[in-house]
Amino acid sequence: IIENLRGAFETRQVAPWLIGLVCDGIIAGVGAVLGFVPQMLILFFLLSILEDIGYMARVAFILDRIFRKFGLSGKSFIPMLVSSGCGVPGVMACRTIENERDRKLTVMTTCFIPCGAKMPIIALFAGAFFGQSAWIAVSAYFIGVAAVVVSGIILKKTKLFRGDVAPFVMELPKYHLPLLKNILRTTWDRGWSFIKRAGSVILISAVILWFLQAFGITAEGFGMVDDNDLSLLSYIGRAILWIFYPLGFGFWQAAVATFTGLIAKENVVGTFGVLYHFAEVSEDGIEIWNNIAQDFNGLSAYSFMIFNLLCAPCFAAMGAIKREMGNAKWTWIAIGYMTVFSYVSAMVVYQIGMLFTGVFTVWSVIAIIVLLFGLFLLIRPKKNGGEI
């Protein structure tokens, strides 16, 4: 559709910027939204069956005792399960948690679970560096679960979340056959809500990303550019690349890919493809494995993967977080915590890993201090409130 429309526009000599806006911005943004819809509808359909037969309530009840050990409610399991498909409905599912502290804590941690959009990132680095090892994907989920556990224990001891444990109250309906009418209605409601909330954010973000990639400053002044090295996006990447030096990937292509990953996580692989001058890349990015291998090593690649798996989620999920938190202050606290946690985690992994290769720098000292401080936060006793 895009190529046919582009050809029709060029035949009628439509302005290049308008062709790019419509084809690469608006239609590509709509395509990104529609690409998520089938898998989201399948996810919502299957979850609706589990809910309608009475199974999800029992899972929450059974897991409540375990989740209490690290500061969360048994009801937090459902948002985290949903987040394995997409963070947007996962965050939206947090509204079923009545206790305000538990709900906000779940919102702040549920996006640590790798969603479907993060799978291309894992596939890219697993293929380029680790022989397509299945353990890389498994480790990504273990890292996500560990991040939830560590965050729950640490945050529950802070003033923001300190307090008595809320009692677990939930109706356990009898097991029964699901009603197709209820399942279809629930699936449609959740699917349409995803399209409205996530779709609008992704569409706007796609247009912004197109503008940053298509325009730049050259010797002739500001205008459209064919070379991405001259685009506004490359200038942004060069301006922020110093932030990622301690994480092992301090070059502008990685910085730009991380930035576009905030728009939508699946953009990371596509952005690398564009910056390495590939017109199109597959989902696992096999076309750019050699380019990736030249700019990363195994340790920096794993650090990059950890940072992008744990950092602030896509814009659509951020919008869902703002809606569930109810105010800008808590939204920024949630996004800021996830970003800092991911940065610290990636830095510790990279710098400690570099010690085993015989490289010792001032960042190695900082990483060791940060690691010891994190361990202190984990084991320090609570000052007051009920048991975790």
C-alpha cells in the first residue's frame, strides 16, 4: 500500500515532504498500531476465558502469600501476566487492585516484565553475539522477574510505600463454563481501549520520528536530508551518547536506537537498520548482525539489552501509567525510577563484567559502590509498618 501510494504521489509530483509525512509517518504509524492488534486480541481473548471460568481469582489468592514477601499483592500477578504480551493492558489491569499503595507499586514494576515488543531486541543480540541461544530470552525474563522482586523489597521500605499490609479480599467465584458473549464483549472492550490509547500515542510518535529522521541541517541550511548521519535524530544521538559510556555503548547509533525505543520498543531494531543504511530488516534483524557485531561486544550488547528491557516503557505505556497514577508527579516518579534502575543495572553488569577482562577504571569503583548500596537497601530492616 505504501509503495503504491508513494508511486501515485510521485506521478502527480506531490512535494517530497508531504509524501514522506503521509507514507513514512502517518501510514507507517497506523501500520504499527494495526500490527499489534491481532496479538493483543488473542491475548485478551485467552485472558477473558481464564477470568470468566474463575481461574484468575484463584491464582491471585494462591500467589498472595508469595508476593507479600516482596511487597506486592497477589492481585499484582494478573497485570504482570498481561504485561508479558503488552505493557499497556498490563498497566491498565492494575486498576483491579483496591489498595492505593499496592496499585502504584504494581504500576511501577509491572513493565519490567518483557513484553512482545521487546522480543526483537532479544532476538537481534541473541543472533548477533550468542549463537541464537534460547537462554538469552530465558535470562531476559529472569532479569525482569528479579527486577520486580528487588524493586518491591526496596520500594516497600521507603516512605512512599511504607505502611501496614492491606488485607487480601477477593471473591472466589465457582468454576463454570465461560460464556462466549462475556468473552467477546470483554475482548472487544479491551481491544478498542488499546487501539484508542496506544494507537493515538504511537501514531503521533511515528510522525515525530519521521520528522527527526527526514530533516536536518546541511551546508545549504535546514531541510530534508537523504543521509541519516545529517538528520536531527543523529544530532540528538550525538548530544546524549555520553550518558551511555559507562554502560558500554557510547556511540550515537545506540543512543538514537534507545531514544526511538521510548516511542515503541520494536523501533530499536528498525532504527539500527535505518542507521546502518538498510532499507528493510526482518524482525530478528539478521541483515544487520555483522554491523552490530562491529559496534558492540558480547558484554556491551548484553548491557544494551538489559537497559532497553528495564528502562522506561514505550510512550503508549507511559500514557497508561499517567492514567492509572492519576497525576503527573507519580507518573514521573514511576518513569524516573524505571530509568534509574535500568541504568544502574546495566552499568553494574558491564563494569563488573569488565573487571573479569582485566579492565579497571573509576567506573568500576562506582559500580562496586552502587552494588553494595543496592545490597544494603535489600537487607536493611523496615522501620515500621506491617511485615512484608
